[in-house]
Amino acid sequence: MQKDIFDRLAKSKFRSRFKLTFKDKEYVRQKGMPEIRRHAEDFIARRLAPAFIENDGKQTPMRNHPVFIAQHATGCCCRQCLGKWHNIPSGVTLTAAQQKDIVDLIMAWIEKQMAEN
């Protein structure tokens, strides 16, 4: 499943331009992947999982945290993008399984970025 979405995202000029900076990678190294996962779980639960988000489409900054960058790179930044890239409709609360799948995808993207020099 992840390979398919990564292949589709790679064809998007907008999505494929997102990369972790040296500073982002240092932050990941300093915090460790378990802590970054906790951040991702928290961000998804608070900023993406609710059925209705007051500022949907603007709730995920474009920088300042590796998870935010990964959300944009993976099409998990707002409910509209979740619908387009992952066929998850707006207007319904994300299930625990959907939230886990999103976090897993974000973490897989971050792991790929960390492996690149």
C-alpha cells in the first residue's frame, strides 16, 4: 500500500518537492523516532482527526517540524488532501485505524528522508 502511494506522490511536482533539511534531520536524531512518532500521533489526533476542522486547509504549517513537512509530502495535511490522495472523506472523524495508517505513512516518509544523505 505505501509503495503505491509513494509512487503516486512522486508524480506530483508539489508533493515531491518536500524534503527534510539538515536542521530537520538533526531534530529527528536528537528527539529519536519514538518521540517523532508521538508528535505525529498528537498532530494527527488534534489537527486532522476531527470531522470538522475550523481552519481546514491551513492547520498544517509548511515548515518548523519534520512531521509537518511529512504531512505535506504525503498528502496528509488537511481533509481535502486526505480525500484526494487517500480517499478518506471529509466530515467524518478519523478512526483509530485511519490515524495509525496516516502516522505510519508519515513515519515511513521520514525514515526514507533520514536514509538519504
